[in-house]
Amino acid sequence: MSRFALNFLPSASVSADNFMSFINVANVVGTVMFVATMGVMFYCIFKFKRKHVNEEGAYIPGNYLVEFTGVFLISIWVAIFFLWGWRDYSYVITPRADEAEVNVIAQQWQWTMQYASGRTYTNEVYLQVNKPVRFVMTSKDVLHSFFIPEFRLKQDVVPGQFTSLHATPNVVGEFHIFCAEYCGTAHSKMLGTVHILSSEDYQKWLDGVYVAPAKAASAAEPAPARTMTMAENGAHLFRSKSCVTCHSVTGERMIGPSVKGLFGSVVELEGGVKVKADENYVRESIMDPMKKIVKGFAPQMPTFRGMLSDEDVNDLIAYFKTLK
């Protein structure tokens, strides 16, 4: 179905096209069933209306064939819609091998976007058309909700943990970011912009020479100051915070477990429970290290709560991801 069929809000991602196709079909089927039901109801009202007050209505026995056929057809539609909806939902939650990654930090009342290169933007995110992207999100204060209407995607952003969202933008242009969870007095002003660029323009943006079409000046957009990438800053933090005293990056066993190959691995805890070392596990191990004790190691790591910002934690995670 066309992206613009029965669609008054622009679609700018693969998931948006999928959802709109689903909604359009659901609306058509629902409308047909509503009209048919109302038609039968009004037909029966006039067909079997009493001619006078004392007339008794005729006894009409049930028709099992009609009842069974109606339930059977409705069950088929319910199953189709369920499977269709599950397919579209699976597309949203399934990672892509070649997807880019953008860290999103929410706080009252703005969005901060971090790139692996070290670039940081406020209320703006730059994406390449037809390039899958994963948003890794957390909040500094209260519950927020990252909502891009043209993507038809929304995800809660929770303080103290990470949530993620997968998307594939497929239309060049500028689109909206809203906070869809009431977060305080300036909630309605917590706005942002998604810039979806062509492959050529995106490369110019990476090189710091991209000129936005809406800008009258001929000068290129100034690139944010580049000092270190997220992974490089994470490596610096790992050394400066004395993490190297207890954790090796070579696989060597020390006071604490090695961080080499940690991210994405399965970690066995005391008691035999196994967990996956994802963003939430790493964050929790840094901020609340006594909550999950790795099997074979003593519970003696101090908390870094209040010593590391959300940006610092994201940088450390980016660094751990490079330690294969």
C-alpha cells in the first residue's frame, strides 16, 4: 500500500510504512464490519417491527451455521492481525548487523545526542537515509518518552537504566522529536529535530562540511569540537578512575573480572544465575556493584554513583564494546 494512502501524517521510516499498511487495512476491515453490522441491525429493526402494541414477536430459533461461520471468520481475522502486528513489532525490536548507534540522554527539558565519534548535539540528531539506527536511551532525572511521529515509534526513557529503539529512516527531510510522557512544567517545549540526510550529505556531515539547505549562509556547518571518540574517552576514564587496578583489558584475572570480551557475553553470578552483559548490566555494575556479584569474585567494588555522569557511563560502554 502506498505510503500516502489514508495517511495524513508523513511516514519517514520502514516501520512507519509497515504500521500504516496495517492500520489502513484494519480501518477498512473495521469499517466494512461496522457498516455490515449496522445494516443487519437496521434491517431487523424494520423487518420484524411489531405492527401493533399487542402483537407478539415471532419465535426465531438460532442458526448454528451462521453463528459458527461468523465466529470462524472473525477468528481468522484476529489471527491474521495478530501475526501481522507481531511481524511489524518484531521488526522494531530486532537489531540489524549494520546499524548505526546514537546515545540519547533525556533530562528536563532537552535531548542530548551522543555519537561514537565524540560529537554531541542538543535536540538534534543526524541520520543517513536507508541506514538502520539504534537509539540507546537513558534519563538523568524523571521518566521521559522518546517519540518520533513520522517514524511511528515511541519508547520510554527511564532513569537508572537503558532502553533502546531500532529504526530505518527511508525519506530525506527533517522530522519531529517529542517527549510523550509528562515530565514537568516545560514538557511541551521538550522538542527536537531528526535530520535524515542522503548518503552524500551524510558523508559531508561526518566531514564537518555539510550545509543545510535552509541556511542562507554559504559557510559550512561548523563541526562540534572533536577531541576524543566515545570509546577513546571511555578508555581514558577507565584509566583515570583507577579501574585498571582491579579489571584487566587483556583477559587476565585480577581482583575483579576482566572487561575484555565482556559486552554481549553471558556472565555467571553467585548462585548460578546467568545474565547477559548488555548496557543495563554494565551500568548497574558501575552504579550498584553489590547487586550482581560475578561468580568467583569477592563483593568489594565501590559504587561510582555521583562520580560518573550518564555521558561517562555511555563512553565506558562504548569502550567495552571495542574490547573483543
